[in-house]
Amino acid sequence: MNRKTIARCASCDGFGWFEDDADNCDWCAGAGYVYHAAGRDSIIPEADYPAVADELEALELERLRELGYQGVAKQPWRQRIRQDTQLGRNPYENAAED
């Protein structure tokens, strides 16, 4: 018996869309993941999302970690690219003086 597993979409590599195209990936319908069984991939129907949501979230977190995501966003004033800009100033640094 071939059990369906969930795998990262080979076409869009889990992004759900293509860099040069605003349309969703045809292989995964924008989910970034597909069912994989018996050597074949198929779209995960939207009706199945509640049943597989936890697994999809875990797979997506794993993919984001591979891309370097740490789990938290940096405040704008701690981002090197924003240094010396208005967004690069900490709005709370003078809060104690008020």
C-alpha cells in the first residue's frame, strides 16, 4: 500500500509561485507542497488543508530555516540596511527621558 506523504513541490521548491510570474505554481496550486504517492505528485485539495495543516506548517518552518530564517524579525533599527535612515533610528531610545 502506498501511503500519501507530503513533499515540497519540485516545480516551485516550496514557494508556491515563480519569481518571474505572479501566478500560482501549476503543480501545487500555490501551496508549495504536494501529495506524493507511488512516485507521482498531486495537488493537495483545499478540503484536505485542515487535516494536514500541522504537517504543512512544520514543513514550511523547516524550509524557512534552510533559507536562514531565525524565527523572529529584526526591528528596523537593528537592520544594517536601514542604518542612517529614518527607519534606522530606534523610536524608543529617548522614551525614558519623557
